Amino acid sequence: MQAVLREQDTVVVSSRDSSGEGKTRMWFALTLGGTLYLLTPSFSLKARRWESDPWVRVRAGREVVEGTVEQVTLEEAGGDAPLLLERFRLAGASTMEALAWMLESGSHRLFRVRPGAGP
């Protein structure tokens, strides 16, 4: 899947709750080591769904990965922060300070995908 992801700008991400499953196209960041990050506004339906059910399905072309998401801070992302800044610049993270503010203020949430770690 990593090879396919490296050729994509966005992926289709599914989340679920008691009313069903929702799908949306999202920008993402993929590290050289294969860690996949997703950034979303805190008020989004998927962010609220992930609070109660961290299951996620990520689709890029014909490739599909299921797993769970975990919310992470910029500090927990550690050395991946420069990549996150590069990939999420169009979401308003034009500087490292802006990205930190987005996460610390609660306007956005950063999630790390854990493939195969389904509930």
C-alpha cells in the first residue's frame, strides 16, 4: 500500500458509528517508515466518530487498509513534524507554530493510523 500512497495526494477514509459508515476524501502524511497521519477539524463528523469507535478504513486506488486511529500531539509525532507541516500546509499549518496552535487550541486533531489493529 505504501507505494500506492506515495503516488496519491488524498485517500478515501471511512469511519463508523451506530447510524452507519461515512466516507470522505482526506489529505494525509506518510512517513518513510510507513506511518500514516490524518489531520481533521475537531468538529468534523469523523473526528466525533473516532472518539467512540477508532476503526478506520483507508483506501488509495484499489489498495485498502483497515485499522484504528489514535489521536497524537505534535510532540508525540516527534521527528515526523516537518513532514506533517509540509503535507498539511493547505489546511492552515503554514508554519510549525501554526500547526502547534491548531492542535493545542483544539481546532484540529491529528491522528495516527495503526493498520490491522481493529477493535
